[in-house]
Amino acid sequence: MIRNKSYTMSLKQLKPTESELEILRVLWERGEATVRDVHEELSKTKDAGYTTTLKLMQIMHEKGMVKRDESSKTHKYAPLLSREKTQKQFVGKMIDTLFQGSSSQLVMQALGNHKASKEELDEIQKLIDNLKQQ
């Protein structure tokens, strides 16, 4: 359980919105960042207001998705949700809902719509080989 103020929620219940995922991506890349850092990064690809970013990050803090270091004037935020667990959660949900539980359908769709590099294909092949040996 994560306890932020008086708000308590288990990590399993946390399902970030698309906007929250964009913020989490910045925090996952940087480790920690100020609201301004996140806002500047998001502004490169979308029209986002600073106060909107601030409010979203405050809400994420209340939900227990990020922690906030208030020891200096400029607060720094860091993710409490791991990238890997969040990816697994979303992929699992996608396999169940969009692909009727079929992992192979997901993979075929992904590889059919996205040009994978030789390195990515080699990595996928290694994973398949490892799974066959189990």
C-alpha cells in the first residue's frame, strides 16, 4: 500500500490515464524531475499548459503514482509506478480485451504494423527460443 496524505490505494488499482502516462514516461526517463522539467518535455510534442501539468502531477501524487520531494523550494517528483509493471498491466488488459486472450494475435498485429529492426527481431527470436525451452 502507498500512503499519501490520507489517501490510500493499492498499486494494483492504479491505472494511469493517457496524460498521466505521458508524465510517467518523462519521469521514467529522468528518474526525477520538477514540474517545469516535465512541462518543457511535454511541450515538445503537444500543446500543454504549465498549470495543467502541475495539476496532473499533484493529482498523481495524491493517487500514489509519484512521490514528491518537498525539501527544497522547487519540488521534485519521481515515479512510484515502475515502467515494467505498468507495461505488463496495459499489455495484459489489451490481450484480454482486444485479442481475446491471444498473445500471438497481439504479436502478429504489432509486427505487421510496425517495421521491426533486425536487432528487435533477434531479441524476439531469443525470447521465443527461451520460452520453448521452458
